[in-house]
Amino acid sequence: MTPAGEELRARLREILGAEGVLTTAADCAPYLTDHRQLYHGAALAVARPRTVAQVSQVLACCNAARVGVVPHGGNTGYCGGATPDESGRQLVLSLQRLNRIRSLDAANYSLVADAGCILGQLQQAAEDAERYLPLTLGSQGSCQIGGNLSTNAGGTSVLRYGMARDLVLGLEVVLPDGRVLDALSALRKDNTGYDIKSLFLGAEGTLGVITAATLKLFPKVRDVATAFAAVADVPAALALLARLREASSDRVSSFELIPRIAVELTTRHIAHVTDPLDRAHDWYVLCEVASSHAADVMEELLGNALGAALADGLVLDAAVARNERERAALWRLRESIPEAQRKDGASLKHDIAVPVAALPDFLVRASSWVSANALQGRLVAYGHLGDGNLHFNLNAAPGADARRFLADAPRVGRAIHDLVREFGGSFSAEHGIGRLKVEELERYADAVELDLMRAVKSAFDPHGIMNPGKVLRA
Ligand code: 2HG
Ligand code: ZN
């Protein structure tokens, strides 16, 4: 460690106490590798503040010393956004000890939570107050709300409730120079100039550190029905979505596309996952309709809509969950697809979005490119059909050389993302940019937009200490 590094560590211990600063290799290790194990960084220390005042002091001190700061939440991101670089000169700032729910106002349908609160903990608090926090992610047992907001996370209820950004009423953010932006308002309407707080949503910690948020709540869900339906093809799935939206007064909360291979991978690799239907089909949807009215009509409504779709040939077979256990089993199948992919071996991931109606055409074009040009891979394309967002992923085909398959990532990614652009889509629908997609952003973003992003970055963070090299090149 350089003398300057030692000096900074000593200053951090003054601010945070000795137990608030991790420096040994074993203590730091969990903070240095991303969830997908794409990056293995190093850090001069891991700072674990307990208060906003401490975050402010830490940032002011790093700003003065020109030390890069990497905010770190639940480490569930897909693009390496929370992992420091390999230099060993950056500081990891863990938000995990800022983990209090500051208040919950049921009458205002809002809650205020520290950044380090686990998403599942917030969902539970809302439920206990007869309210509903809709953000729903496979990682909700370990991801933190600060990270969810910094990456503008999506998940399986975007169709009805929007992305993380849409659930935010207010934010508290510590700026690189240590100033605290107090924008924790719980107002639904506030047209007073630029919406500064929105810039931190999706900024992945490159502009400041989100320390708390005021989130919107909704009426508690009291009547829910979930089904797993085999569909004739992807256009049939979209037609079914339109029917369900109409039949349910637009109360479809999830509509997930699942290919046959995902059923095979999850039933093979994940304990207690079974195929919900008797026969194999090419495509399925997991759909859910939900209401806050405890009238117990959703199951009948869903059953009727699926029955009509079956008669019309859109749906080939379906299983409607009869109780919470069956519902959980269907969701387990869907939510364990990423884990099953991981267990199956090497994979390439493309988190793409196109306009919903264009998705079938995109899928035909992109799949035929894969079968003709990515011979080492097999397609595992699934995801949030209702949002036009597919995880257009590839796993190494059985017998393929994993190293060669992975080395092909840039060529495959380029072809898929170029096609996405042709369809007016996004190369990163819900997983953000992090370190992984900086080059893609440079290639695909509008030039004017990129200029403005760089201008915002230098206005907020003139010394470039906030999460250097993430989103924008350092
Ligand atoms: C999901 O929808 C997540 O399950 C992860 O966004 C997707 O692993 C993936 O590509
Ligand atoms: Zn997803």
C-alpha cells in the first residue's frame, strides 16, 4: 500500500471506526467480484458507513484525494457496475449498514427507506401495512433498493407498474463533494424546474451515492391468478396478452415468455422444478392477473380467457395455479432460469428490448442468425414479453468448447445488437451499462445524448471520482 493509500485508510478509520473499514484480502473478497464473475477487482479498502453523515465525509475525503469510489449494494447486477477496477486504488463503498426503513405512510401510499434495505424487506413492510411495493425481481432476497434505483431495475411487474424509476417519489443523494441533496419529498406532483433526482436513477453511482428513497406504494393485492400456458407461437402469445389486458380491465401484472429449452434446463438443474404440463411445447407464457379487490374472481377470469384462447388455437394447453404453493412453483420455474443457465455452463447474455409488436419478427431474424452463425451456442431466449424485453441468451451447446464459445461474445453481441438497432430497440433494456456495455453505449447511443451524458457527468462529478469507468469511459 502506498503512503497516500495508508493515509486514506487511516482517515477512513477516523470517520467510520476500525470496524467500518475492511482491508484484509479475506474481508474484502466478497466485494471484489461481480455476480456473474466477469470481473475480479482490487480495492484499497471497503468502507461500510452507518449514517448519511459518514457517507458524506467519506466522499468529501475521496474527492479531495481524487480517489475513485465504487458504490456497492447487494452485488446482484449483471454488468459489473459495483465491482472496482484492478488497480487497487479505488474505494468500495458498501451501503449494507444503511438499512433502516425510515417511515411508512400508508395514507400517502409511500415509504422512505435507506439505500441498503433489502428489496424483500421493503415488500414485506408494505404488505404488513396492507400496501404493495410492486418492484419484483428474482434477486429480491438479497438485492438492495439503492442498487435497484441506481440501475433502474425492471423485473416481472414492469408491464403494470413500470420500472424502478417509476416508483420513486423522492431521493436523498450524497454528491461527490460531500454535499447532501435532500429531495426525499413524498409529493405526487412537483413541477419546479429540472427533475434533478431522476438523473441518479440509472446512473449506476456515477453521479453520486443514493442513500435513501421515498417509494410509491399501491393497494395490497388480494386476488391473484397465475397460469402457465403453452402457446402456438410468439405472435399467439402477444395476441393472448392483448386479450388478457382487455378481459381483466388491464390488470395483467406479469406476462413472461418461456421457451421449451428453459423448461428443460430448470427441470434438469434446479431442485423441485417440474414441467407444469404433460406434453412438450415450443413456447409458453407465465401470466398473472391481480386485483386489490378481495372478490376472488381473478382465477375464473383467467380460466375463461385461457379457455377461449384454447378454443381459438392461440393456446395449446394451460395449467392455472390452484393455490399459493402451485403459484410459487410456477414462479420458481421462471425465476430459476438464470441459475439453470449458469449451472448448464458458459452463457452469453443479451438484455434487449424492441417495440412489443415487433418482437416476433425480431425473434425470427435473430434466431436464424444464431442458427447460421453461432454454431457453438444454443439459444435460451426468454423474458418480459409484455415489455418487449427479451433475455436473448445463448448457452454453450453440448460438446462445445466453452472457451471458444465465450471468445465469440463480441462478434455475436455485435450482430444481435446491430439487429436490435435496426428494430429501433435497446441493447440494454433493464440491466444497465456498468463496465460491460460501455463500448456498446458509445456505439449505439445517439451522439447528442452521449454528449449530454458526458456534460452531466462533469457537472456533477468534476474530478471523476464516482464509479470511474462505469457507464461512461473514465
Ligand atoms: C431475469 O429476467 C433477469 O430473470 C436475469 O433479468 C436475466 O439472466 C438473465 O439474462
Ligand atoms: Zn429480466
